[in-house]
Amino acid sequence: MQPSSMQPSSMQPSRRSQILLRTIAVFKFVKAVLLVIAGAGVLRLVHRDIGSLAQHLVDKFHIDPGTPYVADALSRISSLTPHRLQQIGLVAFVYAGLFLLEGAGLWSLKRWGEWVTVVITGSLLPIEIYELVHHPTFPKTAVLLMNAAIVAYLIWRIRRGDGNSANSN
């Protein structure tokens, strides 16, 4: 097999496709980094009194603890057990690993990267839709739209299957 730099140009994605695939890869890498930071942060809280810490932050930023959303958040945070925090941290690391896998495949312009991204990102869309319906926010809407566009674009590329597709290996 020839290295990808030695392959005929008909086997290479177009310059625009390369830029789009690598832009998606960067998006995946950023999400992975944020999840690693979040996971590490959650794990640092395992043996701390997070209820007191949350109350301290509410007091420090002069937030009214009687507001229903704040009171609910404080109640939920206070009820988190060390075991549950460990689970949350582990899930964050697993998702970060999946995003790294997607990003690596897309950055290297591999067909498997496109497939992995379609399967993983596509499988998470129903969860994102559910979350958006029950707790709508602008960031959730933006992420859902971006992920749906990524999946649609990659499905289009895979189905097209011509010489402008990513490398198959």
C-alpha cells in the first residue's frame, strides 16, 4: 500500500473537503478537552463536601439561594455521593475518548473516521433532542444543530462514495 501522500489525487478528498473534515475534527478535539477537564474537575470533588462548596459559591457571587432554580441546583448537588461523582467523571472520560477517536479519524482523512463519527454522533442525537425538549437552552440548540449538520454532511460524503471520499484505511 502506498502512503496517503503518494496516492493519486483521485483518492484524496478535495481541498474543501479536507478543510471541512479537519474543522469537524477540531470541534471533536475541543469537546474531548472540555470533557477531560470536566471529568478531572468532578473527580477532584469526590472527597469534598460539594454541598458546602456550592453554597459558598452562591454566597460569593451574591446569588439568591431562595430562587427555585438555585435551590433545586443546591439540593441536587448536595445529594451527589462520592460514587456518583466517580461515575460522572468516568462517563466524561469515556465520551472524551470517543470524541478523540472521531477527531483522529477525521483529522487523518480516514473513511473509518467518517463512519465512526456518523455512528457515535448520530446515536447521541436522540439524547440531545430529548434534553432540548425538556430543558431548552441556546447552547443545546446550537450543539444539536451542529451535530446534525455534521452527521448529514458525513452521510452525504459516505453515500457519494466517489474519488473525493476520504482514504479508506
